Amino acid sequence: MGRMDLRQGSHGIGLRRLGTTAEEFQQDLLSSLYYRRGTTVESASPRDAYEALSLSVRDRLADRRARTAAAHYASNPRWVYYLSAEYLLGAQLEQNLLYSGTGELAAQAVKALGRSLEELEDLDIEPGLGNGGLGRLAACLVDSMATRDIPAVGYGIRYDFGIFRQSLENGAQAERPDDWAFQGNPWEFPAPDDRQTVHFYGHTEPVAGSEIRKRWVPGEIVLGEPSHMLVPGFGTETVNIVRLWRARGSEASFDLSRFSAGQYAEAVQEAVRAENISKVLYPDDSTELGRELRLKQQYFLCSCSLRDIIRRFRLRNENWDDFAEKTVIQLNDTHPTIAIPELMRLLVDEYEVEWDRAWAITRKTFAYTCHTLLPEALETWPVHLFERLLPRHLEIIYLINMLFLREVEQQFPGDTDRLRRMSIIGEGDERRVRMAHLAVVGTEAVNGVAELHSKLLRETVLQDFAALWPAKFQNVTNGVSPRRFIKLANPRLSDLITEGLGDDGWLNDLERLAGLEELAGDASFAERWRAVKRANKVDLGAGDPDSLTDVMIKRFHEYKRQQLKLLHVVTMYHRIRANPGGDWIPRTVLFAGKAAPAYHAAKNIIQLINAVGATIAADPVVAPYLKVVFAENYNVTLAEQIVPAADLSEQISLAGKEASGTGNMKLALNGAITVGTLDGANIEIRARVGEENFFLFGLDAFQAAEVQIAGYRPREHYDRDAELKAAVDAIAAGTFGGVGREVADSLLGWDEYLTLADFRSYLDAQEEVERAWRDPERWTRMSILNAAHSGFFSSDRTVADYAARIWRVAPVTVPREP
Ligand code: F55
């Protein structure tokens, strides 16, 4: 039995030690090719070679994984369970070569097979199981949890189709499905033995002798089958896992009698319905909420994961009073919040724990991270939908809400308005379950993802809750993995940093980058820094490597204001045309990012960017100075190529809207200088790198709120600023194509995100950018200082913060091979 292995640890079984020489690695590679791919050197396709290599690399981590499981089992530690509907793990091969220390061996062995490592790396597909920053944050945090030796499991959904593949058709976004595992996924271990059963629909029945307990008679039964991917720590022995659930029809879902009667489609319709649950990732990063299938996905994730967590707890423990001591479950936004009533249901209905005791355990077990401030992104579900899909959960939520409102009433007697505001059930045209309220009520800690965001949560969206429970609210500023976003993405810069600092200890102690400060004034170091940036630009091939590479890479959303960047581009175009002989600085403006397929306004902006780009490219006067590039299908792999080549990092959201941003951190760490507003983590980046090394512009969050309260009239800015008027007019007139009209109408009509209000200030900041660029020594110094002072933005620090202040977990050291 698989589980016995876990108890004994692999030492008892005596695992064959994997070789450490090139010959031995080559033999392993051959074994993989013969015994696992079933082919030979002579007939191996590139795909066979890729799979064989991946399996051999994976074996080296599996070894560490076995020791990790044994060490964890022996110490019965407190565990972190990270629940997230999304993971953007990025490509695995290069990462796992690095983390297993087998890069050199592998390169030699692959060469002996007559292939190159690069060629095989190109076959490595990234699992795009997320939308954007939230999904990538989950991946950086699991990386850092392993690196910090924290016993942890990340739970998620194994979508058959990840985030859509974006292409441009006549300059407009087109979407194709992302069948990412079509050719198989060598990084995944299926674990069918650990499958779980999930219920939906049906009704509840009273249980004799109990007021509280209920029996849920489901109307649909679905299986959840897990598989896991390895998550190695860097510079340590720990290998944790991300466990992903895939929906399957149960045996009963295949209707043999219908099949026999020739009704083939009807025979499998139940199974198809079940499997649809994990079929596709919802491609919306904040819009289009409220679909039944999405709530089904969320419950599917939570039900499977909680049963797995409880199974693991009971392997080592007996008493429910120890559950919250041994378990912390971190909710990545509200998407997995249904886990709160689900744990209550399991404890009360299935394990017969008394309500008050179950509620105390539940509240102590969960913590909630909020990733937004946009009101439309706060999830709510119609009560009637809940009632149909999860009848027992709705009853439990009502009970939680009743007891909670009683608590509020005690603190604030007679304040019915407050009760209405705070209720988990919102009473509007349609009664809805407010998931963020449930998440705050059912958890021990709530955090925002940057200082400003956490403050605004406390002072606006969640202010009533902060008044009731001030100690519950915390900040944990986001971070990114320096392994993926410096070492793997930017090997040239990594080598230079290692040389400059004397060793590569900075890779898991990123504050050591501060040692670069004293090299910022060293002319030869600066020269080499510049050469690295230039070489990265050549590799990227987006434009002239000597031009200022100005990048805006992120999801398309009006609050992020790609349209502001576009107004700047159009203004540059006008200026150059008006004065072709001017001393213009050549610029390459690089955009990348996806728009939600149903987000019409964002798709218009993409189309307009491409239309403006085409006009400029066709204009012999302007083209030598200005180039607009739209890189298709932005994903983690593409980010790893663009980030190292960036000179200027565009972080220009309306202040108070971007919770944190993490691209801003990746870019600063790679020596790009930010032009940005006082929003999200930009504020903390600026405070660290120094205001002289950051191009600031725009309204702050307070001023923006004031402008909106006073009644914002975008036309006043348009009427007052001739260059702004010219840019908007050109767009509106269709100079760059038909969608311009719609974009201009939105800007002049309401301009929800104050684009026009910030336009002039943004252009002034861009003039500062150009002044700095004209002085290469100054620019390079700024660039080095950005990297030197961004060490705080390592996700290792983020995880250390969570561990100390929210999780209260200690590391468990995994012993090296005996
Ligand atoms: C996905 C699905 C839904 Cl329903 C809602 C939001 C999302 C999503 O992808 N959100 C997201 O990426 N939020 C971002 O989280 C980052 C990590 O904390 C922040 O840096 C960023 O500011 C925020 O927008």
C-alpha cells in the first residue's frame, strides 16, 4: 500500500541512489527512453527525448520528495494548505534542472543523444492554469514555501483547458483553446487512490435526535481525481507538492442500458456533465462573475481538498481539538471561501462535532488573502443558485450569519444599518451571498497584498469589519521568485550579480542585492550592466537594441490604463510628425497581455494599439524613432523573455485600483526603471529604490477619490490641453481605424479611471524619462540601484511574513541523503 511507504519513509525500503556523473545521468536518460517511453535512441523523436529527459530530472526530485514526506511524517508538523483556483507555474524543465542541480549533467547527456538542451526546452509547455497576477503569486508562494522548508501543499484544479491562447487577427484579439496537456505532461503524478467523492444539488433531511445536524441527499455525485506536481525548494532538500483535482464521472454516470439501446450520447451525458467541472479555466480576471459552473468548480476544489486535508490529519492525529493547531488553510482570494461552510458541514454533520466547537476550530484554521479593491470583483452568488447547488451549505451560512450578526448587535446595539451592511447575505433586488464577508467572518486573519491596499481595505471596503476586529487585519506585501524571474529569466544578469557580490547566496537571500549599491559607481561594472541589457534586447528582438525599450505587460483592463500609454504614443507620433528633424529618442513600446474574451472595451484597446502601431510603422518620418510592438499570448514564458530586456516599466494604473502588482517587482529586479503612480506596491518600490530612481506621476488615491466625489468631467482636460485634444481627436476620427470612435467616446464620456486627468502629469514624467535616458551613466546607475534595493520583493520574504504573522509555522529540515 502506498500509504505504508509514507509511514516508513523511503529509507527503510532502500531507494537506489541516482548517479552524479554525466555517464550515470546518460544511463538514466537511456532507461527513461527504453523503459518509460518504450522507444530507442535510433527511433526517438524530439518529443521522446524531451519526455525521457523530463522523467530523469523528475526522478532526482522524486528522491528528495520521498525524504521530505518521511521527514514531515516523522515530525507531525503544523501544515500550510494553500487553496487557490489558479496556478501559473510556468515551464518546468529549466526550473527543475536548476533546482535539482542537474543542468550540466543533463546538457552533456542530451548532447550525447545528438540533441541540444535548448531544443528540448522549447518542447516544454507551460501549464496556463491561471489568469494573471493572482495565479502567478500562488506559484511564487509555493516555490518560496519549499525554499523556506515549510511543510505545505498547494491545492488547485487541473483544468483540461488553461487560459486561452491569444493571437491577433487583423490586429484584434482572437482566442483559441489551450489544450496544454494534449501531448501528456511528464511533470505530473496521477494519484487515483486518493480520489474523492463530491456531492451537488439535492436536499437536506433532519437527523433524529439533533437540532443542528442534517443529512444531505445529493442529486449529483462527481469524483475528484488528484494528480500532483513537485515543488522543489531552492538550496534545500524540501520538495513539496501542488495537488490538482480533475473531475470524473462515477461508474454510475455511464448508462449501460441506454448505450445498449443505441442512445450513445445520452449514455455518457452524465459523465460529460461531471467532467465539464474541470474542463476550462474561467478567463475573467474580475468580470463576468456569477456563473453556476464556476461555483461548481469552487466547491469541487474545496470539497476534494478538505477531505484530503482531513485524511492527512487523521493519519497522524486523533483529536479534533488539535486540528487548528496542525492546520492552517490560506484562501487565495474568495474563490475557495466555500471551504469554510464545507469544513463546518464535515465537522458537524459527518464527524458529529458540536456546532460551537466546530466553529471555533474552523475560525482558527482559515486565513484569507484579498487581491482586489474593485467592487465589481468582489464575488457574490445569488441565494437561489446556492440553494439549488449546495442546499446544506446555504443553511450553514444562514446559521453562521445569524450568530455573527448577534455578535455585531452586542457590540453595536441598535445599529441596524451596520447589520445590513455587514450581513453575509446582501438584500438587493436579488438576495446574494457575499463571499468576502463570509471569508472575513470565518477566518483568523485577513490580509491585503501591499501597504496601500491593506490600508484601503481597512478604511473602505471592509471598514465595518476592521472596526469590529481590528487585530484581524494585516498586510503582507507580495513578492516574486528570484529564481524564476532573475536566475532563469536573466542568466546574464545573474552571472554579473554573482560576480559582483562574490557568490550566488543572493538567490535565496535577496536583500543581499544591496551589495550592488557600491558597484553602481564603478564604471566598468556599469558598462557590463549596460551590455547585459543590450544583449537581452538583442535576444528579444522586439526592436532596435539601442532604443529605449518601454514595456507594459499585464492583463488588459481599463483600470490598468493601457489607454493612457496609447495616448502618450499618439502624442509622440504627432510631435515627431510636426518636427521630423527633432532630436528624438528612439523608443520601442512593447505591449503584451490578454483581455477577457467578453470584455469589449479592453479588446478595443488592444485593437487600437495595433492600429496605431501599423500607422506608425508605415510612416517613414516617424518609424525610425518610434515602434509599437504587441507580443501575442503573454504568459509566464513570454514574461521571462521580456522582463530582462526592459528599460522602462509602465505601472500606470489609477491610484487606489491595483492591489499590488507583481510585474512591477519583476521589472525593477531586472533593472528596469518604473514610471508609475502611487498605487499598489509601486509605493513601496519607490520608497526602497529612492524617489530619484523612480518616475512618479499622477493623482494619489486620496486625490483620485476627491476628484470622483466632486464630479469628474473629462472634457475639461480635453478642452484645456491641446496635445491631449489632438490625440483624442485623431483616435475618434478613425485615423487609426474604426474602434477609435468607441475608445474616444468612453474617454470623453465618463473616463472611469481618470485617464485624461493624469495625462499631462504622465507626459511630464515621460520627459523626465527622456532626460535621464540621454545620460547613459545616470540611467545605468538608476537601473543598478533599482535592482540593488528591490531585494525586499522576494517571495521568500513574503512567505517569511506569512509564516511569522499569520501561519505561525516553523520550518522542518529534510535530511540530506544518508
Ligand atoms: C481571477 C479570477 C477572478 Cl473571479 C477574480 C480575479 C482574478 C485575478 O486573476 N486577479 C488577480 O490577478 N489579481 C491580482 O493579484 C495580484 C497578486 O496579489 C496583485 O498583484 C494584482 O494587483 C491583482 O490585480
